[in-house]
Amino acid sequence: MPVNAERTVCLCGRGLTKVFGLGRQTVTAVDHVDFDFYDGELVSIVGESGSGKTTLAKMLLGLLSKTEGEIHFHGQPLDLSTAKKRRKYWKGIQAIFQDPFSSYNIFNKIDTVLLDCIRMRGGKNLKMEEKIALMTEALAFVNLKYEEMTNKYPFELSGGQMQRLMIARIFLLKPKILLADEPTSMIDACSRATILDMLLKLRDETNMTIIFITHDIGLAYHISDTVYIMEKGKFVEHGTADEVILNPQAEYTRRLINDVPKLNETWDLSTVG
């Protein structure tokens, strides 16, 4: 994001908390976290498995209710009390998940997946040739051909193709915020770089905010404007990528950085329990 860009908060949280269970059998998955995400910003939330980052993502998507705290979307308290309000919110925030194989209805063809996106953006009454033109453009953006995708089911595609199809959906929907939960963890390194390039290009074209949920602190450093480090449900550190990765203040952050394998160094296994 350009240094001089006007910074407008699109999503913020104060004291956001999620507790599972009752009585003594409770687990605090997200523990009073505060954050401000800005228009056009690329944010990474980094933590190990069990740190609470995926629970936080589900809360931001409205898939889990909060126990305490507040979420504000474009300055207004988030209200998902009715189906109409949820649909309106989901026009502004979308997600790409880790497992593309479980992200589609197996009974819906690719055409149906994309036509649903066009309908959500108000294109229900467009002529069919106009809808095909939009689908063709979206698939071309992710290097897929409409004539090769039409009338196919998602399960007929490779994992990489399914991930690209998910980005084609985002291209059509053009949400204000994209939440990407480990979106490249199941694909090879070459495809991973391609997917990331597509997401960054989409961010540049639409000023979309992208929130990466990841355990890969190296990836977070290379792509992020802002990095949040999450441990046991809390943000232990946040700042610009350079501030957090090059000058870490929290011991947990230093351990995450030290755990990144380096080809020219002997691996330090002393922290492995």
C-alpha cells in the first residue's frame, strides 16, 4: 500500500473474545483482541495451529458469534441479526479457504457457481451472453478458459484449478475485504506463487483489503503491509512487516522466525518438545 495513501478503516475490533464451553470446561480461543484493518491493506495474522487465528477469521465472517467485544464494518457496529443483513455483509466480505475440495457444492456445476456470483452483484437480469462474457473474463483473469470449464463440476478440476476458480469468484464479486485462510497450503510451490500474484493483482485493481490467515511467517513478511502475531488467542505483537519480522519484540515472534528452516544453516531442534 502506498505510504501516502489515505488510510480509511474498513474493519475494526475492540476486545473481541470467543469462549467455547460452559462452567469450568471452557476454552478461550480468542482473548480480547483489538485491530484496525484499512482499505487496500494487506494484513497477515500469523500463528501456530491452535493460536486462535481461524476462530477469529470465522468471527469476522459472521460464521461464529462473539462472546464479548465489538466488530465495526466501515464505522458501523456489525449487525447480522437477519438474513437480509447477513447477505448485505457477505457482499462486502468474502473468503478463500484452505481446502478447495470442501468449498463447493458437489451438485453445482462451475457455471452455477459463477452465475450465483453475478446474481449477488446485481446482474440477475443481464442477458445470457453478457453473463457468459463476465464469466469468460473472470476465468481468463485466473488463466482458465470458459469453454474448457463450462458444464464441468468442481470435483473434475485439480486442486490448483479449484483454487483459481475461487479467485475467479472473488473477481466477479469484488468484495471490499477478502479473508484468505491458508489459501495456498495445499498446492505446489509454482502454483502457490501464481495464486499469490493473482490476489495481489486483484488487490491493486480494486483496492480490496486482503487478510491472510497463515502460519508461514516468511510469506507474511514478503507480502504484507501489516503483520499481527497471535499466540494463545492474543495478539502479542503487531506492526509493519519490517517492524515485526526484522525487529521482533515478543519472544513468541522470535521463536516463529527462528523456526523457519534456512538452507545454509543447521536446523535448531532444541525447541521441539
